[in-house]
Amino acid sequence: MHTLIAQGLRKRYGDLHALDGFDLHVGPGVIHGLLGPNGAGKTTAVKALATLIDLDGGTARVAGFDVRTQARQVRRSIGLIGQNAAVDEILGGRQNLVMFGRLYGLGKADARARADDLLATFGLAGAADRAVSTYSGGMRRRLDIAAGLILTPAVLFLDEPTTGLDPRGRNEVWTGVREIAARGTTVLLTTQYLDEADQLAARISVVDHGKVIAEGSPDELKRRVGGDRVTFTVRENAAEIARRLGAETDEDSRITVEVTTDLIDVVRTLDGLGARPTDLRLRRPTLDEVFLHLTAKESVR
């Protein structure tokens, strides 16, 4: 059973087709990444699934509810975290979460209990009574995400959650997002950071021109641009060794060959050729390469 289902979504703004047959299927408790260049349709898709805009065509269900005919039920089932923090910097962390709990209709005791639970989950209990203005960027972002989880949504939409954060802050947010999914919430993550999607997402949809052009796990997508590669340097006979391997060598006698078998087989082959490699490294394709490969192909169609 899928928590998010979108089929043939269409949304047009004048001559611009923001969504042009957008499809998406996401299972429960999964972190699913949406990747794509600016203007690809990622934000429009999230807005449509969160019932913030009307669709021109297609169907979508979120947590079992139709986004068109059951918008109220959808809104009760989701959390939506945008790029800008929604918390009050004058208030403390606990005060913010209790306030959100009260706004969502929780009683005082329940709101405070939920706030304390979320503060512990996101590692903010020690700073619960400090003004948010004293928080680091990563702490503020974690508090912002916690505020979106007051009612334990079935689906959490995260739009660029770590924009502007330093590496420590990004890691703090990543830890919190993993905890959310581990507790059963489905996370739809839009991000410009491909390493972020690689770290967090079990599945990724690459979006361009308003539709999904590729979908799979990070490893599945990486295999689309070739297998693993071994790069090594030899002190002599580099050109001959490269020729016999069907590879190329650069001016520094560095050879790169695609691995179609186990790494140990590559080493044995090199030994059979009399090669004595130095600085041997195994490198896998990155999501950056996948992204550039897929979006470049789409742009020339």
C-alpha cells in the first residue's frame, strides 16, 4: 500500500506546463527524494499534494484521501515544512511547540507532553527553555521540523530542509529526518543537495519539465551512468596496459577502467599484465553525474 499516489498530474500557468503528466508512488515510512533543476516542477508537485493549489488534471491520494475531494482530511494527515522557519525566535523551544500544539487543538497537558517528546527526539531538551534566537541554524531547523510533527502526520513534506546550514547543522537535521521515518512517517524530500538525497532517500524521483524522467534507489540510478570505476597509477608501460584493458590513460599515467566484475578480479588482471598499480581507488558514479546525465538527455528531446 502506498501513502502517496500521484497519476498524470497536470498544472498549467499560461503557456508554462508546471506539471505535465507527473507520476509518483511512495510507500509508508519511506524517505523519498524529489530531485530536479529549478523550474522542473518539484515545488508545484508538493503544493498540489498538500492541497495548496488546484490541479488541471490527474489524480492524487495522500494517506488514502483524494486531494481534490477530501482536502480537509489530507491537511489533517500531513506536515509541511518550507524553506523559511515558522517558529518564534523570542519564545523558547518548548513554548513554541506548546503554542503549535494548542493551535492544532491539543489541551494544555497534551501539548506540553507532545512538546517534551519532540524536544527529546530532536536532541533539544537541554535547550528547551532558551530563546530560539540563541539557537544555532541546525537547532532552529530541527525545531521547525518538530513543529510540523505535532500531530504525528502520516506524510511530511520537507522543502529544502538544510539550505544555508553548515555541515554540522545538516547532519543534525539528517538525524532528525531519519528518526521521523523510523517512527513510520512518510517523508517527501525536495532538495538541491544531491549528497543529501543520497544520504537520506531510499527512493528518488528525478523531475524535469513537469514529469518524472527516472525513479529508483540511489544505487539503481547510479548504475544508469555506468558501473563502478577503478582508477590507478602505474610507473611504467601505462599506455600499453591501458590499451590491453580497453581504457585510456592521462599524462600522469593514471588509468581508469570500468568494473564489470569483482574488484579482486581487476587486481588479478592487472597482476597478469605485469602492472604494479599505485594509488588504486574504487569510485562509484555519483548522483551529481546521474542528475547531469538524465537532465541533459531530457533537455535535448
